[in-house]
Amino acid sequence: MNQKLAEARILAARKMPYMTHQVMTLIPVERPGLNTMAVDEYCRLYFDPAFLEGRDLTHLSFVVLHEAIHVWSKHARRGVRLLGEKPAADRLDLWRLAVDAAVNDVLEQSGLPCPEEGVTPAKLDLPRNKSAEEYFDLLLQRAAEQQQQQQQQGESEQSSEGEGQSETGDEQSGEGEGQPDASQIGGSAADGQPRPWEDGPPSAEHPGMDEHEQNLVEAAVAKAIENYQQQRGRGSVPGGLARAAADLLRPKVDPARELLAKVKYAVGCTSGFGDFTYRKPNRRQPAGGALLPAHVKPIPRVTVVVDTSGSMEQHDLALALGVIGNALRSLPDPRGLRVLAGDTAVACAKNVFRPEQIELAGGGGTDMSAMIVAAAEERPAPKAILVVTDGYTGWPREPVGPRVVVCLTQAYMADSVPKWMDTVVLNPGE
């Protein structure tokens, strides 16, 4: 390995210790004539020895960290997801500006001075602490406004000069333009567009890191960021990196999807194959033969218990109606849904086919344990019980039989729910 590059990587790891794993797993590849450093989608760090010799270690350590953050932030995948496999040249240029501004903003927040040629939010006249996607949207909006101004200016010039058009006017904005020479602009880790000088997918001749290996490194760095921030306190890690690490370690789950999954699982695991009955004829009954029983598919029964005590506010009750709607959508037969509403006792009980049929009666104290036991004792017994509550309640001391899913409207009450119940937080951001 080039000695100066090795020293630059060590210095980079010292400046941002939590990025050490990502920095040290970059695979150096010498590319004379490249006149820069760049990283591809497979964690190969391409470098030109002449570029290294012309710069000090502080500058080079900044560039190494810049490239490492491109890889860890998965800017290649995000760029393809946003722009498509074959993006337009102008949109690709804006994305490259956006990701460079986002990365350099993070490095500047870490106290590392950006080289003069580096792109920063300040140079683009943009606010700080934004994601690459947010910078891209701002740049795209600015470009659209500038194009509109140019069109208005061109129309006014045409009206004053007549029908003539300049030779350079309309040709420059045509959609048929080719993309700029990617070989002169960074590496594919920034935008997902392969360069001619890159080695392509990993092989025996050209080692690289596949997606699985990169995911392991990504998780290790995220954990290092979290540990560093816990030891040094808030603000010790740039906000963008801290948020990304938290999202990676504890991804946000859509409560509606989670609830639907739990209801479907409960119904699917408990409804069974069905039964046979002689009350209705079998469709395959042979003429003059023995009487065959018909197969009856059971109706999966779900009971929703809604807390209507005084502590439940309007938005809590609105969430309850949303839960009922989700339960209806998840059931193969809506006849199986029953709703019990009340506070310390059942005040309203009915089978429903639409959320607006619900009467949320009650308004006194809270005792969901009595409501849950009452739901479990109904006949026919429900396969699952969904309890919509803010959590200010007592709970049954032991399992009641049917699967119980607690739908909390207040996230901070999650620890109060017994372990034998499933929990879905309807307001995960609170």
C-alpha cells in the first residue's frame, strides 16, 4: 500500500474514531492519471499517487473520510432509487452536488476544514444539517426557477427582436444531451453510475466487498457512533450521522403495517382448517350415494376492546377507530369482528362492518383487565383481542386464552404492558 495513503487513513481514523471500521475496510487500488481519490460501489478506494504527493495529510484524511461516508451512507443505492438506473445528466449533476454538500457538512461539523475545492452548503447558499435528498430537492427547485426565469427572459427578447433565434439558445436545454464524462467526476459510490476506470463487481482478480459484507460494516459503524455519543455526550457526533445510525440500529416500523401483520398472524395461526357439517349439502354429492358432509370454513373472530375512559383524548379515540378499520381490512370475513367499548366495564358491544358504526361510550375510570377478561369469555370465543388504550390501566395477571395485542396511543407507557401481550405503538414518534 502507498505509505502516504496509509498515514492518511490512520489520521482519518483518529479524527473520527467511530468511522475507523469503514475507513480501514476500504480496498486501495492504484490508478495513475486519475488525479483524485474516489470510491466505487464495492468499497474500492482508487487513488492517483501523484494526487497524494501533491497534498498534505490533513487534506488527504479529509478526502478519505469523505469517500468513506459516501459508502457508509449508501449514496449509490439512494441515488439510483431517486433518479433511476439511467438518470438525466442535469439531475445526476445535482445529485452529485447534493451528496458532496451533505458529506462535507458532516465533516465540517466534526471540526475538519473542507478543502477549497470542496462543495459545502454555504458555497451553494443552502442551509446546513440537511440530508442528500433534501439538498437535491432544494437544488432541483432552484434549477427549475432559473429555467423559468431564462424562458421568460428569452420570450421578452424574442418579442423585441422578432422571430429570429440565436444559434445557442434552445439547443442547450434539449433532452437529447448525453451525460457528462463520468470518468472525471468522483466514483460510483456517490451515485451508482459505474466509471470506465472502475473494476466492476468483485472477482478473484479484482477483490471487493459485496452487499452482505458492506451491511456488516455499516452496522458496526452505526454501533460505534452510538457508543461514542453515549460516552462523549450529545453533539459529539454530527447530527446527520447520529440520526442515520439510530435509524439503522432501530428502524422505524409503520404501526399500521405491524398491526395488520399481527392480526393476520393471530387469525392464521388459530383459525385452523375448518370442520365438516351435515347441515348443508356437499357440492360433490354423488347421485344416489352416501350422504357426504360439507366442509365449513370457520369465521376468524377478532374482538377489539376500546378504552373510553376519561384519560383517552380525541386523537386517542380517532386512533381507536383507525385500529378498527385496519382489523376489518385484515379479516377475510368482516362478520368475525366484534367491538367492546367502555372504561371499567363494557358500555357498548356490537358486531361491526364499518368503523363509523362504533359508539365509543364511557368516560369514567380505567380497568382494561376486566374488559379483556370479558372479551375472552364471550362465546364464540375470539381468536385475538386487540386492546386500544393509552396505557393508564391495570392488566390481567396471567394469559386469558386468546392472543392479546395491545395498541398503545402513548409510546412511553409501553413498559407497563405485560410481557405475554404483544404491543403495537400507534404513535411511535412520541
